[in-house]
Amino acid sequence: MNLSKREFLQLLGAGSVAGLGLGRHDGASAAGAVDAMYALPRFGNVSLLHMTDCHAQLKPLYFREPSVNIGLGSMRGKVPHLVGEQLLKAAGVAPGTRVAHALTHLDFDRAAQRYGKVGGFAHLATLVKQLKASRPGALLLDGGDTWQGSATSLWTQAQDMVDACKLLGVDVMTGHWEFTYGMERVKEIIEKDFAGRVEFVAQNVKTADFGDPVFKPYVMREINGVPCAIVGQAFPYTPIANPRYMVADWTFGIQDDNLQRVVDEARAKGAQVVVVLSHNGMDVDLKMASRVRGVDAILGGHTHDGTPMPTLVSNAGGQTIVVNGGSNGKFLGVLDFEVKGKKVSDFRYRLLPVFSDLIPADREMDALITRIRAPYEAKLSETLAHTDGTLYRRGNFNGTGDQLLLDALMEVQDAPIAFSPGFRWGTSLLPGQPITREWLMDMTATTYSYATVTPMSGEMLKTVLEDVCDNLFNPDPYYQQGGDMVRVGGLQYACDPTAAMGQRIQDMRLDGKPVEAGRTYKVAGWAPVSEEARSAGNKPVWEVIEPWLKSRKVVAARAPEAPVLKNVAPNPGLA
């Protein structure tokens, strides 16, 4: 279904008049408001559409953005470390609007009720078709974390997302969580499903034995007569942040020198536009942009930051545009270049929120999603309990969704302390909504989500927390791996992000008593990266938490346990 602009706006306008959340408008003004959001005037002669970190979410959803995303040192007060009113002010977005709701946590419950769900591949497909129709030759780039994050992606070994992305029209992608299906499955998809349809690029993935490229480092595409290179930068810390045994034959890493060689090669072959499709995380992308010349833009992902405005980074070759595309299918980035005299002379960038009540579902994609989910629908939709409060994950230190997991683990595993990984994926629920099996899987679905109980000394507890905290707050972005702080249940502590490594975690207490370095404590957790956990007979974490939810029927609203922060406030990344 290729919609003309007029047909697209007629559909959107009709939906708006039907009470789909633009407020009190007559038909003409409603259509005008939608036109202002989605009908971007064509600019230039090269267009790229960018999606990233959808985490296998095919259906519309709620997703609360963080209220804590702290930036320190040179990163303080800069994108992506702005939240709430500070982000809106920097982006020039009025509070209380649809766009403000998409970008921030502000008044989340009420705004979500008013404006409805976001994302959904059927709605995204309609928007992609419209933008491709208005921008001949436009490429759709997928920044990765596409095949993981839902029950159906886990149960089908990513086949649901592979089929959906092919129908969506993805042209080029790179990866991260994709690799947690294992090397053989990744190669199978690329060599069979993607052959002749989707290019998978990653210049920084090599064989461990001889250092040969595993994937194409880049692809060249001609857009309206302009040769363009899309270079892939996969998540550099995959064997550290995820189980190494899943990618035992491959190496990753940040490889600026190799990236420079690839960019130079593409330029030598005639590329007039060079873009890096990255899964580094935005702080890493910003540093990389300052070190590698000849890159026109870095379209980034991994840290889930929805950046409504681009950051221009100076380097030896000029300037590089850096943006990040959000997560969970909430946004679609549109980057238009004007190329004159064989180089980029100007650009326009927009980050479009995908509101599922404004954009009609694409029939073909909707039918595919229905077919994909049909065998699992009853299992997915089973209600395990209801929630009295909002459940969400995002934030540097904790969220109410992870607090629920921690509380369940401590009780079921009979442990006074629990750890939950600082993952940034996971959907949100509003007060009164059912906690379904689907939501539980949205929060826990990985290929190594084993629930564990581990004896740990007080000294080891501090070492673990210090290590993760350094990953989050190291002043050098190249030592940051992009996740949030491990969520901690039962254990109280203070955190000084400005302190040196080994001194950030302070005043650790359990039941009000200081944690003793030489004492052993019982700690529940899940998603260990060690291979031993796979063969130790541990249950998947959802099998541990599901009976706990069923026994409660209603889960009370809970405040997330978070550390006492020192030497941080005031900070534009702290609401």
C-alpha cells in the first residue's frame, strides 16, 4: 500500500477527528496538526530513515523515558544527559504536548492515557512508506537490538523480527543483542533470510584467529545519482556485556583506526556521503566523531536516547552530525542531505514520534503480525496479576518494573539481597493494567535469563557495584558500556558518581547494619554471563517470578530502591 501524501493525511485527519488525541480541533486544524508532525517537506537529494533498539516490539506499547540520566564532567548538561524540562527547553518543545510526552517522563501516566500508545510495526510501516514515497531512493537503516526483547522473538529465535523487518523494507542494519542468538543463527539469517534483501554491516567484528572481517564493513548505495556509503559499527563490548561463549570465534571493540581506513576507502571509491550506522551508545559516538574524519553523520543507538536535535562534532576533517534514535519503535529519524559539488552542503534532521493512534496501521504488516502472534496469543495475553502503580524500567539506578523483579526474587529465592541487570529495554504499564505473561517476558526475555542464587562476600558486593558504576560514570566514554546501574534490592548504599574508581560506592547497609567485608551474603539475581550458569540447572527467571505474581493477583504500587546520591545535584540529567 503506497500512500500519496494526500491519502496519508486524509487518513490521519480522519483519525484525529475521531478523537484520537490531538485535542479539540475541527477537521481542518486536526489534519493541519498532523501534517506539521508527519508530512515533512522534501529537502535535498539524499534521504536516510533511521530506526534503532526496537527490541522486538511489534505491537504498540507504553514506554516511560528516564527521569535520571546523569552526565558528568564534559558530558554534564549536554545531550543525551538532559531529562524532563531541561530536554524540552534545549529542544524548543512546549511542555504538555504530544512531542513532550514522547521525549520525557513528565506527567507520564496522565499523558499516556491522553495520547495513547507509541510504536508498533504496522504503524511504523505506514510512516516508512509515506516517507519513502516522498523521498525517492531513501534508505531505511536499522541500528540493531531488533531481534531481542519479546517472547515471540525468543520463542521463534528471531524469525518474527526477521520477517517483519523484511516487510518493513529495512535496507541496511548492524547489531548487538542479535549476537546473543549465537554465531550460527546470526550467519543463517544473514546468508538465507537477508540475502539480496538486507545488508548486515559491521566493520569492527573480526574472526578471533586471523582477524578477518566477519561481515561487510560497509555498503555503497547510489541515491538519486549520489554515491553513499553506510558503514557498520556493531556494539563493541558484546563479549563483555553478554556471554562470551555466544560469540566465541569473534572479536569486537572500538577500532578507530580501522574505521578511518574504511571511511577513507569508501571516499576513494567515490562516496560523496559517508554515514556510520552505530550501536556504540551516544557518548561513545560523540567521542568517535571527534577522532574519525570524513564521516558526515553517525546514526546511533544502544543507549536508547531519543535526541530531537543533532549534535555537531568538530574533527580534523570538518564536522560530523551525531544523533540517537530512541527505542521500542517510538521514533523514526529522518536525515536529509543536500549534496552539491560532490559533498554535503546542508542537511535537515527530524526525530518523528510514532503515535499509533494518529498513524493508521499498514494492512499487510498488521496481517503479518497477527499471523506471527497467533500460535502464542493465549499464552501471551494470560493475566498473572494487576498493577496498582506504573511499572517502568528506565533510569540510571532503578525503576518500578525492576523493583517488582527484585522483590519477587528476594522472596521466592529467600535472599536478603537481589540484583537485576541494568538493561534499558522493557515496556511500561499504567496503573490498573494487567500484568500479562507478555509484559513479564518484555522485561526478561534473553537467551540466558537464568535465575541464580550466589553467596557473595561484602567485599565482593562492593567490587561488583563499583565495577558497574565505573561502566556508567567513567569520565572516558570509551570505557562506558551503555547500560544503567545494576538494580539492587534489599541493600542500601550511597553513590558518589564524581569519585574515583573504587570510591563511588559508600555506606553499604543491610537492614540498617553496615555490610561487613568478610561476611558472606546470599544474593539472588538473573542473566549471568558465565557459561556455568547455563548448565547448573537454574530456571529461567520468568518461571521464578510468574508464580509469585499469580499468588498476589494485585501488585501494590512500589517505590524503586535507589542509592543516596552525593555531589550530583543540581544536574540537568536529574529531575
